[in-house]
Amino acid sequence: MKLITIISLLLMFLFPIESTFGQNVPKFWIRNLEGKRFDSKKVKSAYVVSFFFVHCPPCIKEIPLLHKFMSTNYPNVPLLFIDPIKEDSKKDIEKFSEKLNVPLSYFYKDSFGSISKKFFKGKFSFPTIVGIKRNEYLFRFNGIDETILDEIKLLL
């Protein structure tokens, strides 16, 4: 038993497990597809960021659900759907927005992935929904369902 404990501790120190979620809340600015600028430094309230790409089946389910939930329960909380995939063009995102019946003003193109890289270490996971208020993470979820929406209600 002692040997297992020692080996486990040794492995933890030699090969630490790092979260794919950045530790510090990054500051960033980005323009939506309509040209309106969002600057995280100037936002005093909470805001929600959802990372997606246009050919992501779970994102297709998540985006309309999250948009409806936020519009109904938190209409004054900024919601940003950010696409960090280089291959997704602005035109692709416009068609995606139309297909999902979610206003284009909620969609942002992270053309070089510079914002997304601030939020993740290593690989991305889609969709990822992040809630932030000032310099604090409120939540982080991969995917969404009614249970997660209930949790978001408690955290926002």
C-alpha cells in the first residue's frame, strides 16, 4: 500500500496534470461580425463566452439553447459566440447564424486564435461555455443541457 502511495505521489510531481482551462482570466477585445467591439477590460458585469465552430454538431444544439436561455433570463449579460477555427470564414459563420436563427451580433471570429489561446492550454474542446465576472471565472462547461442551465442560473 505504501509503495502505491509513493509511486502515485512521484508520478504526480513528475507528470503534473494541467487543466486545458487557463488559470488567469485573460483580457481581450474582439469585434463581432457586425463590427461592434467588445472589450473585456471595460465590462463590469458578468459575461458569457462560448467557443464553437460551424461544423460542430454539439455546438449546433448548444448555441440556440444558450442564446434563448441568456436572452430570456439575462438579457443584459453579454454573450459572445467565438469561432477560433481558421478554416471557418466570416461567410460560413453568417450562414451558420442564419441557419440557427441567432442574430449575427452575437458571433465573433477569432481569426488567428489569439483569444482562444488565452483561455485554453493545449487542445480546445467544443463547445466550451465560460462565465466570467471581472477577474474571476464563474463557470466552465463543455456542452450544455437543462442541468447545466440550472447551474448557470445559480452562478450568474
